[in-house]
Amino acid sequence: MHRKYNRAHFLLVIIVVLVLTSLMVDIGAQAQIAFVSDRNRNQEIYVMDADGGNQRRLTRNDFDDWNPSWSPDGARIAFVSNRKEDKNSQIYMMDADGGNQQKLTNNPRGASWPSWSPDGKRIVFAATRAGKFLNIHVIDVDGGNQRKLTNDPEIDWEPSWSPDGKQIAFSSNRDGNSEIYMMDADGGDLRRLTNNPRNDFSPSWSPDGKRIAFMSERDGNREIYVMDADGKNTRNLTNTRHNDIDPAWYAPAFSVSFAGKTLMMWGWLK
């Protein structure tokens, strides 16, 4: 970063990236990171302590498991899998220790990008339909009451639930390129938050619901940006020559993490 932002101090602790995807949650006094690794030939879900210790494998099958998403209480993990019995990827759920694995969706063309509601009762996700097109759906955690929230002929994906449970941010290319949109949790009151000729992806809400971090290509490479929840006051947080992707907020000290090209950086926003 080459500039200071008002009321935003960015403290970085840099560690080598060992994973493809990661997501952190606090369980008691010990923060845990769920992540995806192909160290055993195919992609499986692992969990480790925040210092990298106590790594253990949660899924074991001959097909890929990815997109881990912690429940708000840290007791369960939703994820995506393309297991042998599934013709396409589906949403699964398991206990935090890897036990009690069960399939939640059975969409004919697949499902991905699960995100928990703050009360832990529902999961929002993207479901494929008619070729490459994706729409946003929501389902109860018992696998019932699945309903569609968007119905656009283009791609709606990467849903992210607001901390108060009232809104869902997501990526969409309905206007020609990928932009960040927001809607009410029931699919109503759709509005566009970003408007740039380059692609904007991967919205992630701050714990207080006031800001949204996202990935953008507007400066030529992929960088991490943050904006107010109404789409205003957008600013670049990373400003590097490499690609920085997949921002993910977590609650302690209002932190945001992202995966860079060769590094993972944990940044405290105050």
C-alpha cells in the first residue's frame, strides 16, 4: 500500500500460502482455519489451528471437496463435493470434526458457493441451470424448503449473507461483466453496488455489516477493495503487482484475510 486511508489502519502479518482456499472461525479460545488441499492427489477439506499446527483431514473420498463455509457457531461446515454418486457438484454439510457428512442439495445441474445465514438455519448458494447459467438459491439446513432468489438469464454467483441476515450480496454478470449486487434475503429490492468496466467479484461482509470487501480487476490485475455497504467510498486495500483474491472477513479485531499470489495476508481494519 502506498497511501493512508482515513480511519483505516492496515496491519499485516504475512505467512506463506499452503492452501487453495481457507476460512477462519473462532472455536472457544482457539481460532480454526478450514482449508482445501490437494496434498493427497484430489482436493479434500482440512482444518488447522490459526498458527498452522494440528492439521487434520476432514473429508476422505476419491473425488473433490471444496468451498468450506463455517456455521456461525463453529459446530458445522458446509462444503461442495462432486462425489461418485453425484453427476454434478452438490452442497454437503458435516460436523466440525468431519463426522456426520450429509448431502443437502440434489440439483440436476449442480450447486456451489454455500454461505450460512447468521442464525445458522439456512444456507444460500448458487445453482446451475440450463448450461452455464447460475442463480442464487436458499435452503434450510435440514435440506428442505429450497427456493430460488434470482432468475436472471445470466450468471449470479458467490452469495454472501449480511451479518444481520437481512441482505445478501453476490456477484453477477447480468450487465455484461461481473459486478457486485445486493438484494433482500427474500430476493426482493435488487440493487447494483459497483459499476466499472472491469470485473468485480467475491463480496464479503464486514462483521458489523457496514462494509463489503471484494476483488476487482479495475487496476489491471486482481486487487482487494472495500466499500461501504451502499456501494460508496470504494478504495483499494492491496495495491500490489500480483493477484490478490478471495477476501474473507472474520470477527476478531475486525479482520480481513485474502489469498495472494504467493502470500496470505491477515489485515486488521480499524
